[in-house]
Amino acid sequence: MAAYAEALSALSSDGTVARDDVRRWIDSGDLLAWSVVYALAENAWARIQPEISADEHAEFMRRYLLRCIEENPSPGEHLHGGYEAAWELAAALKQWRRRGGRLAATVRGVALDLEKIYRRGEPATQNRIQCGVMEHAFEDPAVRPYFVDWERDADLRDAYRLAVEWGNAHEAGS
């Protein structure tokens, strides 16, 4: 809980936040602390000094949001519930794909992570992945190829096709 209290204090202040402190809070593995770090990175990025790289930020976002999707905690002031995290991850996937480079490679990694979570997950977890992440991410057709393995796998194909169908009906710009 110390990491959570420290991170919450930093978020509530106006001062500079040491990058090493942020890394320590992340290393704590405390999901509540992670939720505050997520809020800090989203709302006060410039206060983290020295700055955290875009790759490191994306990696943290990936870990935090995937964990929330799988664990489905009760949402709190900063903590994302499973569906909230799924929607955030869908938006991040679209953004990372547009930015390209190493961040686009993160999209492929997330697709593989989601496959693992989906396979071991209960129906509610699978629903958060299909309806919360994939359907919304697939509003951008350029995200779909990162999930192509789903179409080729008999256990994943239905979820993939339903997400594509939903994405087609809600394509960005249509």
C-alpha cells in the first residue's frame, strides 16, 4: 500500500515526479498503485522527470490494462474495471497503430497477449476481450491484420469474425 499512497500523493501535488519513483511504483506490482501511475501518465506526463520514453509508457499501459481486463477489479477513483480497461486498450491499439514504428509492434504483442488471456479466460473475460477490445479496435480496419491468427484458429475464429462484423458496422469515419 505504500506505493499506492506515494503515487496518490504525487498525483495530488503540482510538483515534479521522479521517474525512478514512477518505476518503483510500477515494480511494486500493486494494481492500485498502477492505476494512479496510469492517471499520472495520462494527466501529468510533463511532471515526470526525466521523461519516460514512449515505448516504456506503452509497455506499462499494456501491462496495466491487460491485467485489469483479466482480473476485472471493481472500478475506483483511478482503477479501471475490466470493460473500462478494454475500451482504453482498444483506443490505445488504434493510436499505436497510427503512430507506427515500435509502437505498432506493440499492437502485435497485445494481440498475442489477448489470445493467451482469451484461451485461459472464463466467458466473462472472453466477452471483455471480444466486445470491449477487439470490436472497438476493429473500427480501424488496419488493426485487424495484427489479429489474423485468430481467424485461422478454430477456437478463436468466431470471436474474430464477430469483432470484424461489429467493426465493419462502426468503422471510423463512416
